[in-house]
Amino acid sequence: RRVRLPQREYLLCSRVTKMNATTNVFAPCTMTTEYDLPINGELSEGGDVPWAVLVESGQCDLMLISYLGIDFQCKGERVYRLLDTTLTFYGVAKEGQTLSYDISINSFAQKQGQVSMFFFSYNCYVDGKLLIEMRNGVAGFFSEEELAAGKGVVWTEGERKMRNKQLANRKDAKPFMLAPATQKTSFSEADMQQLSLAGQNPGTWGSVLGPTAAEVRHKLCARKMLMIDRMTHVIPTGGKCGLGLIIGEKITERDHWYFPCHFKNDEVMAGSLVSDGCSQMLKVYMLWLGMHKAVDSVTFRPVYGVPNKVRCRGQISPHKGKLVYWMEITELGFDPKTGFPYAKADVNIIDVNFELGQSFDYTDEASLLAALDTYCKGDLSRRVVVDFRGVALQIEGGVAASVPKPLQVSSYENGGLHLAGGFRSVLPPTKFMKWGATKAEGAYKPSNEGLSWHPMAGVHGNPIPGFTPTAYPPRPICFQPFPNNPNDNNHAPGELPLSWVNLCEFMCNKVSLCLGDEFAKFDDSTTSRSPAFDLQMVTRVLTVTGLEQEKGSTKWYGVDTNPSKGTMVAEFDCPADAWFFKGASNDALMPYSILMEIGLQTSGILTSWVKAPLTMPGKNILFRNLDATAKLLRHVDLRGKTITNTSVCTGYSMLGDMGIHRFKCTLAVDGSPFYEVDTSFGWFVPEVFEKQVGLDGGKKRDVWHKQPENAAAVAATPVVTFALPGDENAIFDAATSSGSLSQQHAVRRRSPQVQFLDGVTLAVGGGMHGQGYAHGFKNVDKKDWFFSCHFWCDPVMPGSLGIEAMHESLELYCVHSGLARGVSRPQFNHDLGACRWKYRGQLTPKNDRMDLEVHVKSVKRDGPAVVVVADGFLYVDQLRVYSASDLRIRIEPSP
């Protein structure tokens, strides 16, 4: 026995186009492969290409580990088995297309000097577009004895606690049951075969589900790919979340086609086939509920950007028996942006071996639930061999007018929420999801649930970080640590390294549970925390060195630590699918505001570690950035990278009740710096901001093009105004039709979450430098997403997003003024060099309007690229509070 690719109909690789690997060198390596999807292939039969094929076509991690020489170690005594993987879909493929896979083996685990496991990932592309991201892949090599002794999936205490919480807070599926087929709650082998063979024909679904599905025309799958032979239970009020419990079965026989082809001399059912059964059963349930009534046609697609986590803890080897699909619906809804109905589910796979005398046959609900309760406890005769978390489907089509409008928004109220794009955890509990909660309603008191929606909370024995509600709704978690980092396991407050648990405590709960008991006075305060949720960009703190301390002393402004000394090293695990990459104008571009936040946020932790807030009077104090000079040293693709931030205290002084803290921060990847910031922050008492004076001593003023002294300059240049987002198409259509912008471009922002303007005024050749001018404005949305993130107890628009809004205005000016003319397939990038900013005020939910102006100061050609440099100002209710100089944008050809 050797590590081999599958054979026959499950060999899903047409060619290997590239490889970087060396035999007998177990080091990170890569391989690029392609698979040509056959037209009318036996696994798709002219219909949708099944999930199983899309996922399994990345199978050449097998070939890569084999090329490295794993069989020289295993010697036929150990076999390959997949353990873990996380799959995220961003599109679908069609027959006739070619799938391309960039496969990477990233690291190895060894046992007694031999490779016991390896860790891998891949990206799948079709026509150059990302289709699937596979991350956290883990595979190992096992003896027959080890495989036989496997106990399957065993729930940890944390997982059981999480399950009990879900059971205690069950939801109601009725709002999503638009036309339920309640007359039928089980489906036979004949039913399932009919949906597979003729589901695309008129009347087929109606004959199986009933008249509510009469108009559905959808081929469930190719006959060979039917992985659900019958559905024995459909219980719409069942499951841990109360949204549905569905039980399905797949009959297994020793001579079924999928055993001999996977693998030669080592027959085992591919987990990808089992995953396809999950999607087939979820489709039937969504149509059983009548969710297809929300759209005018039925096209099933994955919910893009939702990670599907898979754990394999047992093999499905040839035997006479059945697989039991134990599906629990975790979320039902209608996408707030598109209106498409969607469902998410967790699925456990039970392997029932008739040859060993095992059975699973329960007709009534009570006995079924009692039986299920005996699984995942380590009983060898009652094993869940695979589990899936986050199986997610949506039905796409024209949204029907009859769909109740409240179903087309999330359980948040309307506001600038932006919950799509990139990885997002599940939504927080419904009771927290509102604005304006009072103390009488539980705000500002620690909740019993904690931060239960964090994907790592309570999993594998992890603690559940605390959570204290405020008057603002919390948000899904957007970032989590990359796996297998040993620095993520210590959660003791005030002890290094600080883990994701400590940092979650700092962002939305008790400060002392991050920094230690000395900071307990801030636990129930409204003091500025670390940025939260979408803007939490410190994953862990590794070290603090260079401190100057005298225990028991008060020589440094009343504390025993010198706030002027100290160096902190922290890290941010930057996911390749982060919301800001998905929203930027191209996949590789990190918005400048995010670069700023990653650069600055470690200072916000270091200032507390060296006890600067303890030098301040009172406990409700505010932390604000004041100014900075930042320099981009080199371009780096930051997707999927761990970014190291080294922040050094360079000075601290008290000016009355105000503390001024200075830092030098350096960002690096793989040991090489790429971004530097010299910056100062201030600690303030809240009264300072009750009457902010801005940059002009409290004087209010109009933006540049409305000032009387600039009337002549404004009259001399065309001034054009666009409402956003409604008129944005007009800006781009005019540029492409005139030829000043290539039809193939990547210069348009793709998500409302990175768009901050309600309108823009553009003047070619205007502005205080006479080189070009842009004015943007925004009516303050009291419910905008960033007020929940920055800061949790102290809502204020991050200064970085004000700078980002200047970048957005400048980008629109570049398109409108034709600066991209002659650049092939143009995209935006940040230009190398320094820029500066100064803040002397803030924007909070109490304000009404934000205005900004950008003044182009130079436009220069740099080979095939164009470099644009500008200065800017930002106004809050006519008070000028920000200035920025040398904003730098580069228009360059796409690679």
C-alpha cells in the first residue's frame, strides 16, 4: 500500500503544471494542478458540478506528499487519512471549464523522527477567479490498529456547553416556512432517485414534496452522485437551534463504486462524497420549508464566504450498512442585501455497520432523540466518523414581491451594518442585537453567555471570553488565530503571551481579565478599549521588554512603571479572505486605513501595559491618536500572512489632566519590515471633547469650493457633483466609454463597508494646488458599523476611516479625470513613501455631517504607472478636525 491518487471515475486531476518540491526534504512545498470538467460527465450529467468534484479535484496533496517520499517512511504499514479541513466557496464552476489548484504543504508534525502529520492548503481558481479556499488542512498516517481504535468525533466539555446553550435558546423556524410541505415528513429511496433522475422535469418535485413544490425544476444530482438514499425524519422544530432536525441515510455495500476507486489497495469512502450528501439533504429541506417561494426560480449556490469546517475522526471502509446523516439547522434567513433565502447546518455522520450487528432504526421522535444523545461520547459502537460545521446554501433568483420585507433584513435593525464579504462568525444572540439598550435592559452588565459566538469559544476546551453589552449591538467575529500557534494557549490575565481570549476581554468585557487585577477599576467604566470585531487587528501579544520599574514606587506620575520605556511585540494573523480584501478594488489591496490600524493598535495595548492610564484621574477616560508620520517601505502581499508589530515607547508626558504618549511602530512579515509609523496618542478626560476646537481654534468654515475667496478658481474649472452610490456607475461608465479607463480594470471598490461617502464633487485642475480637487460628504449614520467596533464603550469613528474616505475621494477623482488613461488593466496600489496626519477632534454618533476635501499636489508618470500625491482635510459639522499631507495613490497595470 502506498499513498496514491484516487483512480477511475474519482481521479480528478488532468495535469500537473508546476511543482516546487524535493524528494526526501520535508519542507514547505507547492504544486499547481488542473482538472478539465467534462461536459455531460457521469458525476454531473449536464447539471451543476457537485461540491464533491470541486473539492476533491484539489486531491494532489496526496501526490505532493508522495513525491516528498512519505512511503519510504510509512513502508506500507501506515495509510493516509484526512483529519481536518475548512472550505470556503466564492463561486461555482460549469462543465467544460478548467479548475486550477495552487496546493501548498505548509508544515509537518513528527513522531519518533518520522512525519506523522502534515498541514496543507489550496486555492481553486476558474478562469482566473477564486472559486474555493481550503485552509487548515490536516492529514496523518495511521496503522490499522490505530484506525480500528478510533472513537470517532468526541465532543469536548466546551462543545457540550455550547450545545446546551443553543438548546436553551432555541429559535423559531416559522418565519421561514413560506409554504411548508407538512403533509410529508419522510422520503423513500424511490423519492430520492426520482429527484436525482428527473428533478429538472416539470412536476417531479410536486409529486415528491406536494403541490407547494410543483413549480420547482432542479436536478438534485447525477444518479451516481446520489448520497442520500432516504430521509427518515423531517422535524422543523427539532435540532439544537430549533430550526430543523433532519435524518437521512445512505446505504453502503462492499461493491459500491466509490470504494475501489479511493484508493487502490486501501479502499475507503471519500469524505467529499459525504459532504455532497449534506448539500443534497439541505436542498430538500429548504424546498420542504417552501423557501423557494422567495425567488422566481431555483438555482442553488453555496453561501459565498461562509467557512465549512470538516473533522474526520473515523474511516468509512467497505461494509454492508448505512451512513446516517444527522443534520441540525443552525440558521435560516434571507440575505439582507439580495433577499436570497439561505440555510446553514451542522451535520454529524454516523457509520452503522450491519456486519458488526449495529443498527439505527427509530420511528418516533422521542426514541430518535434519546439515541442521538448517546453519540460523540467515545463509544466505539456509536461513532460519529465525520462532522461538518457550517454547511450553507442559498437559492438564487429574482426576489419575489410577496416575500415579507422584515425577512429580507438581518435581526439587526436597518443601519450601515455590512455583514457580507470575507469570513464572519455567526451573529450574536438576538437579545443583544439592538441600539439604545439601557442599564435596566442589561446594558453595561456582564452577560452570562459571554462571547459565545466566537468560533473558538468553548471549542476543544477553550474558555468562552466574557462579554458586556452596551447601547450598541455587537457584531460577528471577523478574525481568529491561525491554527497551531503555541502562543495562543495561555489565557492568564496579565501574563505574557496574551492570547485571543485576553484580547477579546480587552475589546468588549473586563480590562482586568486581559491586563491583570491592577486594572480592575476600569472593568465597569467607559474607558476606551482595544478596537473590536471588524477592527480587532491584534491576534496575540508575544513579549514586552525594556521596562523600567520600581515595585511600590510612585515616581512616574504616581505609578511604579515608567510609561516612557518599553517595547511590545504583537502579531496579527491576516486572513486571505478578510472583509477588507473582499471590499477593496482588488483582492491584494489592503485599504490604507487597515494598514494604519494594524500599525497603531499595538500602541493601544502597550500604553496600558506600561500603566499610562493609571496616571490619569478617574476611570472613564478616552484614548485618541493625535498625529503620525507613516512610511510604506515596500509592497507585500499580506493575504494569509502573520504580521509582526514591534512598538516602542519613545516618550510620555503629562500636560495637566492630559497624558501624551509617543511610539515608534514597525510592521514586518517574515522578519522584513514594510511599514513604519512615528506617532503620538493622548489620554483625555471626557470633558475635553465636549467642546472640541479642531484645527482652527473653534472657528467653523466651509469646504474649499464653497469659500468666497476661492470663487474665481472654482469658476475657472468644471465642477461636477455625483450622489453616491447612485451616480457611481455614471463616473465609471463615462471613463470607460471615453477610453480613459480600460474596460478591464480593478479600480472600483466592491463593498459598501469600505465606502464612506454619500456624495462627491470633483474639479479637474482645481484645489489649493491647482492640480485637482475632490470634496466628499457623509450624513452621519448613528447606527454605522464602526460605532460598534471603535470603541466598545466609547463609540467614535476611527481617524483611519476618515483618511480612508479621503482615499476614496481621490480614487474617484483619478477615474473621473482620466489619470488611468494608457494604463493597461489598471488597479490601485499604495505608493511607497511617507504620509502624515493630524487629528484635533472626533466624529461620534452625536454629530450630523462629515465633509472632506482632497487637493491634488502632483501627478507623475513612473514607468507604466501613475503616482498621485494629495493633501486633505476633514470637517465635522463644519469644524475642521483632521489634516493629512502626502496621501499617495499609485495607478498601475494589474499583474
